Amino acid sequence: MVLALCAGVALSQAFRTVGAIMASPLQADFKLSAQALGIFSGAFHFAFGAMQLFMGIGIDLHGVRRTVLVAFPVAIAGALLSALAPSYPVLVAGQALIGIGCAPAFLVCTVFIARHFPVARFATVSGLVLAIGGLGMLATGTPLAWLVQAYSWRAGFLVLAVASALAWLAIWRWVREPASAVPKANESIPEAIRQFGALLAMPHTLGIVVLGAVTYAAFISLRGLWLGPLMMERHGYSLVQSGNVAIAVSVISLFGAPLFGRFDRDGAARRRWIVVCALGYAALFALIAFTHSAWLDIGGMVLIGVLSGFIVWQYADVRVAYPVTLTGRAMAVFTMAMFLGVALMQWGTGVAASVAAAHGGDPLTAVLATIAALLVLGIAAFAWLPAPKAQALRS
């Protein structure tokens, strides 16, 4: 059942990282600015993040299987619309539909693991899910680059639509939940929304959410949007060569989450290591921003791919910071923060690139320096704002 749910995660990962390879062809076809490109890529993540509260309610009230089966066909429709898009606004609408359809993909996995696996195995199993789901990023490296170069970016969306339909069938066929695992729907939607309000009012939520909004956003903004332009515009790589770099970064990142999951620590120790890893992460983005060596840029991106695995510790931190009855909604709030953060970061870095270009600066340096600065702000919030109480961390 976990593997079937991972198929949805893999497709979600593929959809959110197509921009790195499709950026240049889309700019050529629709005459897009860097800011418009950021909006294209951010539309998926904004819709994905905005739907997390509703998906969390759906999971808590109706279970994992029903929620994902109802939502995922919207992603298939969005992929088809994107493939046939006659204009930029229609393309953005397609991305928003894909984001809505993919919204429960990883959330259902985390809740399923929380309900069916011991607490001590949560980080390990979540890390494996992230690794397996990360295979979707491999498809948007060299294979997508070859497909786009041989046919068009539209063919890429068509192939992903077919793969999404197969993933939906796998979930429908194999995922089953015991009746005892599905909460009774004895809570109204207004009551469920009020529970979200109570969760957001907890003093330790803000620091968790602020850091959550920038860590994954940093990796996806690089891998899913700016990697292609970085290699092609700064270093003169071809589309397929850029795809090869994307494949390398993606493959390395697959090992990060399981590795960090195996070395998970409880309580305050976990939070300290999150801060240490996040600081190293920010330093790598700053390094790429101001060096102009192809090998240093590639090496820095590979290290970012590995280090991004510490994000699984953030999920483990959320898992123990809230009561079991709020697991679905706590994961939903954190996932919402992550993907709204991706949308805002991709839009914001697009603006930074446009402003830098207008003033004669290097757009890619502006993009990467902006990411590094946002990471530092997120780390400061996580480190200095209130942490969960020790009792919550041991529950």
C-alpha cells in the first residue's frame, strides 16, 4: 500500500520539477520573462499549498484512500490542459489544476505512516517514501530533456498525464484501510477548521512553519526551476547536458532522506541538528551564487541534494509536536507552509532575477543569494521562537 501511494508522490515530484527542463522552450514559445516563468512554476505550488488544509480535513474525516482518489484525477486533467494550452494563462491554469490534484500525494503517505507504523520508525519510513517518490525527479532530468528536444514540451505533459492515470489505478487497486484506521466523521467542517485555528495558535507552530516554508522551497526552486537556466545561461550547457546535471542532483537527493532518517534523534537534539544542517544548506546556496565555476556549481548542487534529506527531520519534529488526534492537520499545516513557501520563493526569485537584469546585474546570482538569505531568516525563526514543550516531544 505504501508503494502504491508512493506512485502518487513520484508523479507529484515530476510535475513540480518540470520547469527546470521546460523553462527555455516555454520562454521561447510564449515569450516569457523570468518573472512570468516564476509564476508558471509557482502556480503548481501555490495551489498545492493552498489545498493542504482541506486535504488534512478530508484525511481526518474520510481517510487516506478516499481523499487521494477524489483529488488525483484533477491532476490528470491539469496535465492534459497544460499539454494543449494555446496561451500562457491557460498553461498557468493547468499548473494550478495539477497542484490541486497532487495536493494530498505526500500528505496521505505521512498520515498513513503515522497511523500504521511505530513512532520510532516514522522518520525512517518517511525517508524511504521521499526517496522512492523522488524517482519522479529522475524522469524530469535527461528523459524529459530528450523528449522535449525530440518532440516538444507538450509531449512531456502528455506522458505525465498517462503516468498519473496509471498511478491513480494503482492506488484504487491496492490501497485499503481498516475501518478502525479511518476516523469517524463526527466532526463538522467548521469544527475541523477551528481545530486548525487552535493548532496555528500554539506558540511553537510559528517557528516550525517559517523554517518549513524555506527549506524544501530552496531545493525545489533550484532543481525544479533555476537549474536549467543556471547551466545553460551561465555555463553554456545544452538542454540534454543540463538534464544530465538534473539527473545527477536528483539521484544523489534520493539517498539523502533515507540517510538522515536512519540518524534521526529525539527532542532537542533533533532540533539542534536541523539548525546545523540548515546553516550548511544556506552556505551552499551562497557559494553557488557568487562562484562562476561550472564544477563548483555542480558540486554545490549535488551537496545540496544530499543535505536536503534533513527535511525528513522536520517532518519527524512535527509528528511529535502535536497530539495524535491532530496528526493529519498538523502534517497538512506543515506541508501547506512548505508548498506556499515554494510558490512564494519561485515568484520572489523570478522578481529578483528581473530586477537584477534591469539594473545590469547577474540574474542567477540574485536568485541564489535571495534563496540563501531566506534560509537564514527561516533558521533564525526556528532557533529563536518557542520550541515544543518537552512533554509533547516525548508523547
